[in-house]
Amino acid sequence: MTALGRRIEDKSFAIIDEEVGDHGFPDAEWQVVRRVIHATADFEFSSLMRLHPEAIARGIAALKGGAPVLVDVKMIGVGLNEQRLASYGCKIHCFISDDDVIQAASAAGSTRAIESMRKAHRLGLLDGAIVAIGNAPTALLEVVRLAREEGARPALVIGVPVGFVSAAESKEALLESGLPSIVARGRKGGSPIAVAIVHALLLLSAEPAQATQSAGATGATGATQPTGAAGSPAPAQGAR
């Protein structure tokens, strides 16, 4: 980034910090949430975002370990910084346009998004992966099902599909699953948000370890407190 570009970005983040004020998120989580706001200019995300207590740590560990990054649509893959991901050995995977996925969806009467997640699981790519879903609620519901019924264990699920049919419901299912997750509740979401979250994690991964240790600390404010047996995060205290 050029010096001018950096000044513009810094000013944007300063405006976000000032306008949101007290938000209740631990520092590392706020880096994720405010990058989502930066990508959308939508301050409502300060109250919509939910982060599992282990989301930041799991996401960073997965990146540093060279985990696969599984996305539901090519738009997310195009937006991600492949060079930075490749520096950790991470590779982006998207199967939604594969011929066998299209054929399977047609034969089963399902969706390409569902079949793409099933293909990823068959290939052994889902376990330990960062899964970023920004468009297809059916993909998110399938990941939750694969975890519940077939033992899939992604390192982190970024569940931010946008839409009117099953979008909000798929996010609630993810929260209730107990999987490490970062979620934007409700109908809002989309590829830019999924990209922003992954990039926030990449930036956090480059910081000293102590800078991110507070994200899941016991007693921290924000959206990290588990509620119920499923461990789904509670709303951020003081979030607007």
C-alpha cells in the first residue's frame, strides 16, 4: 500500500472507531468487526457480528498451519490475497462450478453449493480448513450437517451468507452447532464481508502472539461469552 493509501485507510478506521464508540469487543475481535464495517460502510455490523470464543485463535493457527481455504463462490476467492495466503502454504478451493458438482446437484435435486461442500468433505479438505461462506445458505447448512452427522471438523467457519431464504436461519444453525465460527446474524452478508474477515485474520496472524491472546480470555467483554451447551456466543456487551 502506498503512503497515501495507508493514510486513507487509517483515517477510515479512526472514523469507525469514533462513530461506534464503546463496543465491548476484545481488541483482536474488534479488528475483525471494524474491517467488516470498513468493507461495507454499514455500522449495523457492530451489533450483528458474533465470534466464537476460539474463533480468532483457531483461524490464525489454521492460516499459519497452511490450512485449505474453502469458499462457496469464486467471488470470494478472487477477492482474497492469494500471495499472502500462499506465504503460509494456504490454497483456495472452490468447487461450485465443477462439472461433477453440477451433475450431482441436478441428479439429487439439491444445489451446487451443497454438492460443493460434500465434494470438499470427500476430498478430505473440510477437516482443519477455514470455510468462508458469503453467498449460499445451503452451503452453510451443509457444513453444519456434515459436522453433526459425518464428523467433519473445520478449524473455523465464516458464516456470512447474504439473502432472504434461509440466510438468517443458516447462521443461527451454525451458532448452535458449537463450531468455531464468525457470523453476521440476520440477512446481511456477502462475499466482501467474507473476504474482509479472512484478511483481518491474516493481518492478526502477523502480529505478536500476545496481541491476540485476549480474544477468548475468560471474562472478556464482547461476543465471546458462550451460552448454553452448544457454546454459541452471546451478544456483545455494549454493542450498538
